Amino acid sequence: MIKKNKKALCIMSGGMDSTLSAYMMREIGYDIIAVHFNYAQRTEEKELLCFHTICDDLDVLNRYVLDLDFFAKIGASALTDKSIEVPTGGLEEGVPLTYVPFRNGIFLSISAAIAEKEGAEAISIGVVEEDSSGYPDCRESFIKSIQRSINLGTKDETKIEIYRPLVHLKKSQIVTKSLELKVPLHLTWSCYKSEDKACGVCDSCRLRLNGFKLAGVEDPIEYQ
């Protein structure tokens, strides 16, 4: 049984998966602290807007928005390096060009610092192994490993559990679960390329659209 005022730090990108994860944490009784990262991604402004509108819907008052400009300096990803085109030809073999080097590891490390400061006992992250399409930092084995490292590297009294409630779900199941919990999917954004209307052809759009199709419902956001 979750005790009253137990806190969860929710990593929220403005996307469908991390949004559902946050609503699931609220459903099981956690008070939500939200964190969002601007990391020079192509759709940074849209994602930030989605983050705040979703937090408003969740009545989250305690929000962190952190700027990580070094990802653009590192490059090596189509999301942060404008010289690399976002793939639109379907899911790639191996690690995709949209993989941002060790992004989730960095997000979780920073989130651990915030969680320790806030006295939060949980961190939620919307990683999905199907969605990873080869992203090594979306694997459950990685999340388990970094949870152990976080607890070794924080105060003895700090005990943080990393929740990954979607890790084994299909995108269609995520859509269905979101509808069950009345998650405002119309406020979420998944597109890697565009900030006005979703492109519909990047890997993330393809996965999202297919999830809605298999769930038998229409995606509420606009596409080009």
C-alpha cells in the first residue's frame, strides 16, 4: 500500500509513453514531481509546450525544466545534429540514426540527484523495448543496472526505485491503457521532425500511428 505523500519524479518528454507513465504513477498514489529536458532536439519547443500542458492537466506544481546544450555539441544523432537527416523510410536495422548517445543514462543520473534532493522514492521513465528499435538505453537490463548504481552512489538512506511500467508493452497496448486512464493523448507529441503537424513518416510517427491503428482508434493529433 502506497503511503500518503510518497513522491515520484517523472521524466516527461511530452510524448505519449512518458505521459502515460506519469498518469500510472498518479493512479497508484504517488505525488508527481515532473522533470523535462531540453537537449537541442529538433522539436524542443513543441515538446516543452506539451510538457507544461500535460503537467497542467495533472495539476503538477513542482516542475523542473533543464537545458542540456552539450548534446548538440556531441552530435552523432539525427535529433540533435541538423546535418544528419531524420530517417523516413521505415524502421532501421541496428541502432538508428535517431539514437542520442546515452541520453537515458544522463537523464536518469540527473533525475536521481533531483529525487534525492526532493526525498522522492521513485523515478518513472517511459522506456519501451519495442519502441527502442535498437536504442540500447531503453533496455530493461540497462534500467535495472543504473538503478543499482544510483542507489550505490547516493546516501545510505536514499532508496530509489526506477519504474518502467511500459517496458514490455506494445504501442497498441499503450494507446489502450492511455484511454483507460483518460490520458490526454491530444496533448502529446511524438514526431521527430516537425513542430506544427506531425510528419507521419519518421520512425516515431510510424510506431505511434500503427499503435493507434491496432488499437482501433484514431490518433487525435494532426498529421501533414
